Amino acid sequence: MRKDLSRAFDDLKSAVISANFLILDLLAMKKLIKEGKVNIVKSEIARVISAAQSAEKGEA
């Protein structure tokens, strides 16, 4: 049960991250945000996620 819940939560996190990346791409396509800024934000999101995952593994 706990593994299923954990897997579902991981899937939800992935979906939210993907949606955020798509929104950033859409804003860049509409020229509301410069492409370079979008790439910076995406890399920062990836960095924070990586740090959080490393911390999660360290706690386990």
C-alpha cells in the first residue's frame, strides 16, 4: 500500500513538473518571456528537484 501511494505521489510530482515546463514553453512561444529566461527557469527547477531528491534519499 505504501509503495503504491509513494509511486502515485511520484507520478503526480512528475505531471506537475511537466505541466510547468509546458506552460513556460507556451509563454516563450507567445513571446511573453524570452527563451533564454525560460531555459534559466527550467534549469533552476531541475536543480531544485535534484537537490530535493538527493535530500529525500539521504533521509531514507
